[in-house]
Amino acid sequence: MAIEDYKTRTPAVTAQDEWLAEKQKELDESAAERKQRIKEDYEEAKTKEIEDIAREWAKREYFRKATSGDMPYSENEYIKSVWERALFEGDLKYRMLHGQETDERKELAEFKQKQGKKKAMMLERAKAALNEALGEDDMLVPAGDDDDKE
């Protein structure tokens, strides 16, 4: 009697139930894969569009500077030298085109501040590398000193 009661409380798993569970699992996995692929495609398209906008911005800047005076760089060299700023401008323009909130002045000020810090850090590293190459006794270029004071 207990066995019969157990069989009625817990239904037996049939081959069809197992097949349905397996198919549902496959569907769930493929849906997750699809979502991931769509997300990756979106990010790739976004990056490509931002880079295209950045390249156009850099070309306009090059043309503006080349027509205003003597430009010592080729177009490709100039684009490489301003690429980080171009990416910033491209991202800003992308967000503006797609209706996202932007505060152009504030973001530009923050970007310039970050670039200033990055430039100072790179200068410190270069001074330290130069001191190391020259020998620690020489210390011809003191790290941390401001060269503009002299």
C-alpha cells in the first residue's frame, strides 16, 4: 500500500519527459548564446562607429591645422598623435547621435585633466628610466622636480 501511495505522489519520469527537459535545456542555452552574440555584435558595431567618427574628427583637425599653418606631420602621424582625443570626441558624438545624455564641457574638462595626469605620470616614468640608464649615482634628471621652474 505504501508503494502504491508513493507511485501516485511522485509521477514516474518517462522518456518523453526526459526528452522535453533536454530540448528545453538546449533552447535555454541557445537563447543565452544568442543574447551573448547579439550583445557582442552590438558592441562591435558601436566600437566601429565610434572609431569611424573619431577618424573623421582627426582628419578634420589635421586639415584645419594644415591649412592654418605649417604642419610638420603627415596625416597618419597626426591621427596617431591625437587618437585618444579623437576616440573621446567619437564617443561623445556617438552618444549625442543616439540620444544619450552628455555634458560636453564637463566631460572635456575631465578628459583633459585625466590626460594631464597621464602625461605627468609618463614623464615621471621616463625620468626614472633615464636615471636608471645613466646610473643611480648621476641623478642628472631628478624625478619629481618641475623642469619649468628653471
